[in-house]
Amino acid sequence: MFFSQAGARPRMWEASPSEHKKWVEVFKACDEENKGCLSRENFKVAVVMLFGYKPSKIEADAVMSSVDPNTSGILLKEFLDIVRKKKEAQLYWNEIRHIFTAFDRHYRGYLTLEDFKKAFKQVAPKLSERIILEVFRQLPSYPLGISLTWESYPMR
């Protein structure tokens, strides 16, 4: 994917005290047995409460495989770190969506090569057309290679 190749990453982000408090409250509410950790199912409920979607089996597997095997679930500290990273990614993709939408002047849900060139002329006027074309060619596109759809990028 172009963004990872270019080194673009979500910025470090700190939760506000009220948001941090909400995360802790969700953790405690989902820790039904007061064990100080969340099971796989309790983690899924917490994600639904905080992000409004049920994590896939793959996402849940990835989270559970990262948990210390000496514990019986996700500890509060680990949970807060996971939630912070998810929030950073969410903010990052919202920013990307906002930028994409700004350049999708015809509200089509994709950028043509001409749209892409106009966008780069606005943000990087000294960048050569050859580089812009090369970047465009590396992006996910329709079979004809003439457009970039927003849906090409994962949101979670």
C-alpha cells in the first residue's frame, strides 16, 4: 500500500482524561468476574461499546495472541494500549478520508488521474508530473488503472 511505503503512520495521540476514564469504565464493565482482565468475548463487547463494531475473528485472534500467556486475558494496561492504538488509527483514517474528500471535487468516490494531478499541483506545485504519474500508478485502481476509489483502503 502506498501510505505504508511512503512511511506515513498514525501520529502518537494521547487520550483526554475524560476519554481515558471512559476506557477504564468500559474495561471494568466488561470485566464481569472482576478478575482484572478481559476474556476474548469480553474484549469484543468492549470494542463494540467503544468503537461501534464487533471485531473479526482475525482481529480478536491477533489481540489475544499478543497477550501475556501467564495471564487469563487482557490486562487493563494492555487494553488501554490497544484502545489508544485503535483510536490513533481511526483518527488517521478519518484524516485521510477528509483529504480524499477534499480532492474528490465531483463527489464520485474516486479520483481520476486529472483530479490527482490537480490535487498535487495545489499541495506540491514543484513536484514533477512524472512522479505524480508514478505515484498514481502504484495506488489501488479500477481495472483500467484510471481511478482511485476510497473504498480501496481499509478503515479499521
